[in-house]
Amino acid sequence: MIAAYSNADAGTLKSRSCGALWLDLNNRDDSAIAEEALTDREKRGTGRVENFSGTTINPNGLAATTVADIHYDKYIPELEGSIVPAKFDLEFDDGIWKLCSFKQWGAPRN
């Protein structure tokens, strides 16, 4: 998902999302999503997700929660860091894990 966002690929973002994120993305025009993504990439650089921890999968194997670090290429002054810990909620659907929501989960750092 973060690669799709960095590449302003609205189609992949929509097809790989679920829940509240899916609803938000599907209520927006692809060009608006792409413009936001390109603006963020200019400001933050590309991102990658690393250091997964605390992953839990529900008993039926169709939903999961995990914590990981989003690493950006550039320091983000308003976040006071380039590494942002985040919590991710996922759903297994159509044979793939989809991202339903994510939120900052702790203080950014370098």
C-alpha cells in the first residue's frame, strides 16, 4: 500500500483497502488521491514499512492488527521525525491482506 501511495496509484489503493479507508478512498476522485499522494511524496519522500511487531490474527484468520514503523526518506518537521510508528488494521479478502485503517502509534523519531 505504501508503494502504491508513493506512486500515486489510486486504483491499487482502492483495490487493496477495506473498511473506513476503502470508504474514504472510494468517495474520492482518483485524480484527487493522486494529487495528495504526489504532494506527500514531495514533502516526505517515499516511504517503507518495517519492524512489524505485536501482530495478532483473529481466530478465523480473516482480520489482523499489527504495529510497524513507517520510514520516510525525508525528515518531517511537523512530525519531528522521519520514522512514524503506526498501528495497522487489516482484513483478509479475495486471497490478499487489505488495509482497513492505520494511525500513528507513538512518537515519531529519527
